[in-house]
Amino acid sequence: MHDAPRCPICDSRDLRAEPPFASCLACGCVQQSWPFDARRRDILTGQVIAAPDANRIESARGIIDLLQSHVHGRRIFDVGFGDGAVLAAGARKSWQVAGIDLAPACLAGVPDLEATIEIGDFLTRDNERGDDAGSYDVVMFSYSLEQMDDANVAMQGASALLSPGGIVYVELVPLSELHDRGPDRARNELPQRVLFPEAQHIRELLWKHGLTIEDETVGVGWRWIARSR
Ligand SMILES: [Zn+2]
């Protein structure tokens, strides 16, 4: 039995539960209330992954172009790679690609990349002492950070995988943007989604791990690019 989690943003234990959500009284960040919905694991593991369509392939290519404008090296680790579109776009541009996802169905999207991708849980992966610690130019969380049980541990793992001067890429929809899209939008993302941060909370999480924010882009999802020392 786990204890109720701390706030992943500010580490406070002062969380006010209003199921299905809980808010941190110190920083205001909202999470799924504890205990997290027991169906999550099965839903995430059993996801059916649609093959990327032309729009998705184009947007994945755009993400690789954006990353190339920020780093010289071409080694990427994609946390929760899903349909594998970003990894496939990277591989076509001679990036060394790797990643992890909970859903075995994800392998179907990138059959030729099976050697370097893993099915499993990023939070229990040995990111700090594994063979590939400190070896990536980019660690990516594209709509995956908010699904992790503990975003703080996830960011710690990302920092451990980065080479000096490497970047973390985060893309997600902040809570107030969800509210703008309709009263039930936040609730509709349950039970898969744990974290419902505002943009300020993501900035604080990146800073907490010694990362410097270089870019913040407001779009369908907000994007942050933050560099390690
Ligand atoms: Zn907090």
C-alpha cells in the first residue's frame, strides 16, 4: 500500500481531495485524487494504437525539425511514444531513436525500430544507472507526462537520460485550456490522466530539475523546450 503522493510540483503533502480531483494547497496544482483509478494501468497497457495519418506524419516531421533547430546531436528518447510517428520521422532524418511505452500495441507502428524501443514503465526503468544514462540530446514527453503516476520522478528520469546541454520537450494541455474547451473536458481525460497542471506548474517542474526554459509555445497543446546544464 502506497502513501498518498506528494504534490509532484512543489512536494507539499497538503492536498485537498475533492474526488475525482485533488488540489495542492501550496501551489494549486490539480491531480487525480488518491488512490488513482485502478483501471488506469489496464487501459494504458491495453491501448489500441491507430496508425498515424498524413496529418500526424506531417506534424511529427515538424516536431523533428523543431528539435533539430535546438540541438546539434540526433539522439532522442520518446517517453510514451504511442504511434511511433515522431520516432519514425526522426529515423528518416538519421536520428538515433529510442523510447518506451506501456502498450505492446505500440510496437506495431514502428516494426523496424523494435531493436531500440521498449514496452514498460518509464518510472521503474533504470534511467540513472542504465547503459544509456546521460546519452540523449532530447527526451520527449508528448502527451505522456500528465499520465504518469509521478511527474516529478518522470522528470528526474528524463534529466538522468540527458547529455549535458540536451533538452526536454514537454507537450500537454494545461487545465484552464481544458476548462475553456467545455465543462467536462478535464473529467473526460480520467482515468488515464493523473496530472492537471497549469503552465506555471510545468515551468516550476522544469526549473526544479535544473532545466532552463528556452521556448514555450501555445498551441493545441502547449509545448516547452528546456535545456539541461
Ligand atoms: Zn504543489
